[in-house]
Amino acid sequence: MENNTNEEKIRVVSPTERELDLEISAETVKKEYEKVLKDYVARVKLPGFRKGYAPREMVQKMFEAEIKEAVLDNLIPDNLRQELENLKVVPVNVPTVKSVDFSLDRGVRYRVGFEVWPEFELPPDYLEKKVPRDRVVVEEAEVETVLNKLRENAAEYLPVSDRGVQSGDYVVIEIQGREVASKKFLPLEKVVVLAGHTDNEPQLNDVLPGLKPGEQKTFSVKYPDDYQQKRFAGKEIEYRLKVLEIKEKKLPELNDDFARMVDEVSGLEALREKIKQDLARHKEEEARDRAINQYLEKLAAEINLVIPESMVKEEAQAIISRQFREEELKKIPADLWPRLLEQARKQAESSLKNHILLRKVAALEGLDITAEEFEQELKKISENRNIPLDQLKAALAREDREDDWKLNLLLRKTVDFLAGRIIIE
């Protein structure tokens, strides 16, 4: 295929948008056109002619648009790829063909548009732009909150039989519904419910209190027409439930024995102190991250850093996918979507700006990840996740993720570098 790289020019539309005018020679176009036309003649069957014997001129006239489209589909991708390689241009998105001039005599001239990462330079004094870190304070109430969560996690649920259901009990029930209109019974189910929980049907929470094991109650629910479970929408269901078992939540006492049970400490006061230190360390990391983000945000604004639109959209969608499961997304009201998308977009743009700024800093300062550093990182992850080191390495190689992990480690190393240079304590 003939290339005319000396004639092409990359037009700068914006800091991230580019356009490129390219040509494919008439000789190459004619050769491909004849190949496609010959294939059509061999494949098509026209009235009055056996398959493969229709006149060439008739096939060409009847399938002119399809033949032309096939020629372009066959030629443009390879031509574009070769030209981009010759020009050493790496688009961040799939180039879009904006216009095409097709001629068997003159060849094909076409224009493509695409996005690239912006080219920029950091200010010479970028390491002199200091930012303060917030002062870290751990309140006693925060320590107590963690202690209470630890108690909740260690709670036991013990069977009770001398009283009825109370709010907060886990109740094993047998329940069966019946459509009021059709008299049709639904399947009998055995389920566990948390008495008084807000996710329960209000009618269920109304009838459960006071019921003892073996006792039964009935209640009805009229479901709205737009109810999310379509099989119930617009129907009235009468339920019959029977309490099979009641389990009462019992919290452990907050004492030295409890402290030694949840951690390797000497007693309750030692556990409190450990929690306080952990909270302080976590808050210090958050304060450092806020300071770094503030610094990078100001730096991006100073150099007027612009992110390719296609990358912002892609990252925003990835953020939403990480935040919500598919079934959760379906429940989000339509009027909330614009705000959700805008929040994801802002987060995506900020994250991408930080990413390329950190990579720029790493390049300027000669930061890199040595083989020894990467090996230590893998060993640490292997221990934390309880995965044999050889298996972790094999998985990274199999999934071709080693470069991604090295990049993440480099970005963290760059953050550490910046923190030591630009943060005011």
C-alpha cells in the first residue's frame, strides 16, 4: 500500500483534538476496487443469470454503494494505522472519519479526527509551591465509635423462647402469600428477617412484635403499579406468617477479656490506645492526600491542563460502575442521573489530571521502580492477601497486568516524593 506521508499535515484543533488529512493512491484504490467487484460478481445471483455469471457492469451498477463502502472499509484502517505509526502519533480514542472523497481516478482523500494526551511543561519552580497539611486530632468519641463497631461485629444471636419478638431480633419465619384477586397461592418460603428493619414491608414490622415461636399472623400488602418487582406490581397480596425461631442479639461486655479477644493487646485501655493510634495514622494519610490533591489541582489550573473528552467520559463511566451494582443503577430515578453523571465527570477529570501530572513529575525527577522495589511490593501483597508469591506473579503475567502494577507503584512513589518536598507541616 502506498503512503504519502510527506503530504499529510496534523491540524491542531484544541490542546487535545487533532485532525489529519490522508490520501490513498489511485493505483491502490483501483486494485482493491477490482478485487471487491470480482468478489461481488462471484457471489451475487441476479434474476436471469446463474450465480457468478451476472454481467460485471450490471453488478457494478447495482451494488455501487456497497462496493465503495467495502473498499473504504478494507483500505482506510490499515492506511490510517501505518500513517499514525509513521508520524509517531498515538490517539487516546478510536479516530473518527470526518470526510471522504472517493475517486478511482484520483484515489481516496479522507480526514480523521482523534484525541491525544495534551503536551505541557511544568513551571520551573513547581516544587516551590508549598501547601499546608491539616492538623490531625482524634476525639475520644471516635475511639468509642470504633469500639462499639467491634462489639457489634462480635455480637452473638442467641435463641429465646420466653418472650415475643422485639425490634432488633433476628426472626426465622415461614411465610406464604396469596393473591387476593385470583386466590392464587405463592410458594411457601422460610426466611430470616430483622424485626423492625426499614427495608421490611411496614405491615410486616407492624405484626411481628410480640409474636412467640409457633404463633401465626396474617397481613396484606397493596403494591403500587410501578413496584420494582413486576410480578407484584398493582396486586394485593395477603400473607400468612408463622414464627419458627427468635434470636436475640447479645453484645459482649466492654472489658479486658473483650479487648484481648479482638486484638493482641493487654487489655481494654491498650486497645483504646491502639485504636487511637490507628485513627491518627489514617487521618494523617487522609490529610496528606488532601494536601497533595490541593497542590495538583492548583498546578493543573496554573498550566491550564486539559483532558481528552473521550477519556473523561470513559473514566466517569468506570467510576459509576465501581460505585453501583447493575441492579442499583436501574433503581436510580431519572431526575438524579444528571447530578450523578456530573459528579462522576468531575471526579474523573480530577483523577486523570492527577495521573498525568504525577507521571510528568516522575519523568522530570527521574523516578522509577527498580526490580528490587517491585519484588518487595509483590512480597508484601502476597503476605497481606495470603497468596503464594509464585501464584501472584503467574497471575500478573497471565493477565498482562505487571506494567499496570508497576505504574501504580511509581505513582505512589511520586506522591511520597512530592509529600516530602511541598507539604508544610
